[in-house]
Amino acid sequence: MTCVFLSFGINLCQLERNNFLCCFVYFGETKQPIFSTRAHVFQIDPNTKKNWVPTSKHAVTVSYFYDSTRNVYRIISLDGSKAIINSTITPNMTFTKTSQKFGQWADSRANTVYGLGFSSESNLAKFADKFAEFKEAARLAKEKSQEKMELTSTPSQESAPGDLQSPLTSESINGTDDERVTPDTPQHTEARAEPSQNALPFSHSSSNINKHWEAELAALKGNNAKLTAALLESTANVKQWKQQLAAYQEEAERLHKRVTELECVSGQTTVIKSQKTELNQTIEELESALKAKEEELERLKAEVESANEFQSQKDTLTLKLQDSESRNETLEAQLSDLERRLESSQHEREDFRKSLRSLLELLDSKIFELTELRDTLAKLLEGS
């Protein structure tokens, strides 16, 4: 990470060496992100320009930040203390969705192409919408900055045609940072014709420069206070880490003593090896005996299972026999009842036959009497 030295003597690299996260401190930049999401970060392979190279082993936080001093929007992502994305959004950038969960954009200043893999389509859509929104805001900010720079830097129309903008502008004071917006005006190549012609623009530019420096100084003071607090917190963390280091050193000394004791015990390795050989032989004998016992146990288990099977068959047959006996008793009772009923019906039949015989005999006698009566009546009829 590029070391940032402030005018108040605080070195951010020193804070980084103390393992305090002071990455991405920009003059006037807000602390809180405007929008954050989680994604897997990739960069295009610089050699092949085709394959994607993952820059994070897992999903990391990717955030949009606003740099109020430079009036630009940034995409920033950290993997631990390592900056894996630090991209400034410019109006000519384009975020492209290459799949349902993957998007990419090219950063010419970083000379790379960033790719983000999201967990859902909605996260990708939100990130793309924010990219388009901040891209448009960057375009508007660039136009406003160009208008402002033209008003503060362009000389009066009454000046001679050869007199161009004054070199004492905010751009010349702060350097040609490619994150600042530079108006499309030619450089001053000729000496001024007359000092009196540029007196008014020069004084006006000096006033703007003073205001700009006052704003820069106020921002630097604020950042200096923040970094001082961060340095104090880092110092406290260093004390804590020193305590942890002392504890680790004590643990290392204890382990070293333990290793020494084990080395002293190593002289008895011959006896231990012989005992180990005897124990191994005993273990093998016990294992063979255990194997034999296990085989015997398996055989007994098989016999027990067969006996249990026979017992279950016996119980089944016993139940069937009992059922058969109960049904046989029922049938015998039914047979006895039928025999009794048959005998009773036979007696009733004999009685009925006897009754019929007696009725036939009585009928025969009556028929005989009627025959005699008829004959008598016929005789009487013939005699009359």
C-alpha cells in the first residue's frame, strides 16, 4: 500500500506495521460506506487477459465510498489488511453483467479488470444500480468541476489573445493527480505580454488558492485528529500483543523443557523396544485367542438362532394343534347334538307311522261300513 505522509508527521505505514487497519484514508473521505455488499473478488490474469484470478479465498465486503475533497466515488474492498479493490468510478466506466450472478468493470488507472461473483441475482442488480447511479453522479461532478475551474482559471476576455490561464491554479498547487478533473485548456507556452493585464486574474486566483488551502488545512487537521486516535488505539493493541507474545514465549520455554526431558528418557529406548516386542507378541496371541472365541461365539449364536427358530416352529404347531383340538371338540359336540336330533326325529317318525296305520285301519272300517250301507240301500231301492 502506498505510504501517505501528512503534514503533521503521522505515517500511515507505521500504523500498518502495527497491524492497525488504516487503509484507504483519503482527505475529506467519509468513514461510513454509502453501500456495502458481499461478493467473491476476481481480477483478470495480466498475462493471458482471459482467465480470472481470485483475489479472495472467500466472500468479502465490497463498499462504495465518497471522497468529498476530490468529489469522486470509489469502490473499496479489503481482505484482512490487504486492499484487493481500490477503484475510482469515472464517467467512462461500464459495469457489465456477464451472467446471472457475475459482473465486471475495467479500471484503466489500475490497468486491470475487476470481477465480482455474488450469491444472488438481487445483490448483483443492486450493485449494478449503485454503479450506474454513482457513475452518473461522477459525470455531473466532473461537469460542475470543469465549469468551476473555467470560471476560476480562465483569464478575462479583455486580455490579449496570447495570455492564457494563470499557472497559479488549484491544479498547479496540488499536482496533476489523475483522480482530479482537469479542464481541456492549453498550457501556458508564452510569456505574459504585460503584468498589468493579468493583475486582476492573479489576485482572484490567489484568493481562491488561499480558500482552498484553508479548506485543505481544516481537512488535514480533522484527519490528523482521527489518525492520532487511531495511533493511540494501535499503541494499546501493541501492548496487548506484547503480553500475548510474552505468554507465547513462556509456553515455548515450557515446551523446550518438555523436549529436554523426553530426550533424557530416550536413553531407555532399548528396554522399551524389548518390552514393546514382548507386548506385541502377547497382543498377537490374545488377538488369535480372541478371534477363536469370536468364531465360537458366532457358531453358538447360529445354534441359538436355529434353536429359537425350532422353538418358534414348535410353538406355532402347538397353537395349531390346540386350535385343531378345540375345533374337534366343537365338531364332536355338534355331531352328538345331530345324533340326538336324528334319534328324536326317528321316534317321531315311528309315532307318525303308527298314527297313520291306525287312521288307515279306521278309514278301512268306515269304508267297509259305508259299502255295506250302500249295498243295503241299493237292495231296499230295488225291492221297492
